[in-house]
Amino acid sequence: MGLPPWAHALAGASGGVAATALLHPLDTLRTHRQSLAAATATAPLRSLVASPAALYRGIGPSLAGGGLSWGAYLSLYAAFRRLDGTLPAGAAAALAGGGVALLTTPVWVVKTRVQLGGGASALAVARGVAATDGWCGFYRGLGANLLLVSHGVVQMAAYEAAKAWLAAPGGSGGAAGLAGLATAGAPGGGGVSVRDSLLASTVSKVAASVATYPLQVVVAARGVRGLWAGLGANLARVTPAAAVTFVVYEQSLRLMAAVVGD
């Protein structure tokens, strides 16, 4: 795969922005639902649904965060895979995930506070965080984000395996496809179909969500009871986002590969 890192960054950012723009209202509802006690959640959520503009509160930081995180993540992932032809997908994903967590945690802190803070702008929220908590306030939750890098490790390993299986001769998958995983350099070889990227991203996201959901529950301070509570709702939220992101990512790389003749 000869496309340069900037191509992966641009394609990843395009996918992240597309998924964020389509699914931001669901993210707003989730953020408010998690911030409210179960007994008092219904009325505020109904008021949000009744106001389309409120559902898009915080869309600016969300688009910035989605584009930045996916652009950085997939470009770093591709670069790490190329450093050493034998570096496993999971190891590259762990390194990329750690870097992106350091880069984007401040964006997610501001985004969440904008969604919960009424009419405050992202700039006003950022100034408030700096004034109240100092620069450390922008990295609140960094430890949890680093722990959840494991989600990306499982997802990218499963994504590469699923793509290799689907790419077997005849498109039927099998051992020949899995054998190609050992020499695969990075996602987005320029020839991945919409069907294959959709299937691979969906399967990999479900696998990663199921494998790491208990850790997400513990990190969210719900304790060790009910580790699988809410898994279905979580899958319904994250799987479409992953599918949109990777379909746009792969097709953007496919277009750029055709343009540059790679």
C-alpha cells in the first residue's frame, strides 16, 4: 500500500466527520441520558427530541473531534503498520490509540460540556475549563480513555482479519484470505469494496464492543455489577458509526489511489 500518511489522515477524517454529522443527535441523547438519574431522565429527553436544534448542540466540537480523532488514528495506524512488516494490527492500534487519546481528550471534554451546558459556545466552555480547573481540566478522563484503547486493538485486529477473509479468491473468504493478513500493510488498499468495508467494519465493531464492554462499564464507574447491562443499546449506537466511518474511509482511499495511480 503506497498511499502516504496524509491520504489516510484525510480519508479517516472524512469518515469521522460523516459519521458524526449523521449520528450526532443520538450522541446528544446518550450524553444527557447518562448525566441524569433514571427517575428524572424522561422529561428532559423528551424536550430534546421536541427541539431539533437542541439535538445538534455541540456539533462543532463533535465534528472537530470526530475528524481529528479518526484522521489521526488511521494515519498513525497505517504508519505503524508500515514501520515493520511484522507489526500486528493490534500493536499498531494500541500505539495509535494512545497517541489519539492524548491528542483528542481536550476536545471531548469541551464537547460533552457544550452538550450539557445549554447555549454556551465551545470557546466559552474551553475558557471556563481553563479558568476553573487549569490545563489539567482538559485531560479529565484521560486515564479512562487510555484504558479503552483496548477497544481499538480488538476492533482493528478483527477488521483486518475480516477484510482478509472477504478478499479471498472468489470473494468467498477462507484460509487464503486469512493468509493474506500476515502481509497486509494497512487498511484501505485502494480496492476495498463498499460491501467488504461495511461487513468488516460491522463485524469488527460488534466483536470489539462485546469483548471490551465490561471494561467500559467499570470505567464508567458503574461498578462490577451488571457488566453487560445496556450492551444492546451500546451496539445500536456504535455499530452504525463504525460502518459509516470505515465505508467512507475505504472509498476515499480507493478514490485517491485511482487519482494518483497507486
